[in-house]
Amino acid sequence: MIRVRTLGQCTIQIDGHQVGPDAEVVFAALLLLTLERGRRVGRGELLGILWPETTASRGSHCLRQTIYRIRRLGARLEMDRT
């Protein structure tokens, strides 16, 4: 279960793991994906929000690393390969 706390210290909790704003990109990605739950968020949209000024190849690498980190926390991400 993912729990977002916005009062007091802002954190995102995932099955006993706590992510705060100090983990900037992971926190931002989790917050975005949690707020957009049930809506498909495309890679291009994520790249544009999280890494707007990087090259496509660098942004794709950063996104893969961020997805890896989110999965290591125990969050389930539904993805399609289209």
C-alpha cells in the first residue's frame, strides 16, 4: 500500500519504506504516479516533467533508474511496452 502524507513532514510510505522530498526524483515520480492513479502516464510525459532539459537518451536512462528504485521500494507499477 502507498500512503502519501502531506501534513507535517511530507512523505510517501510504501510497505514500511519512507520516501521524503530529499529523494527528489523518486519522490516526484511517486507523487505524480500516485496522483494520476488509474490514468496511463506515458514515458514522454514523465520525461518532460522530471527531466525537461536533458537529451532523450539521458532522460530514458534516468527514467529506467527511477523505475528500478521505485520497484525496489516495493511499489507495483503497471507498464505496457507500446
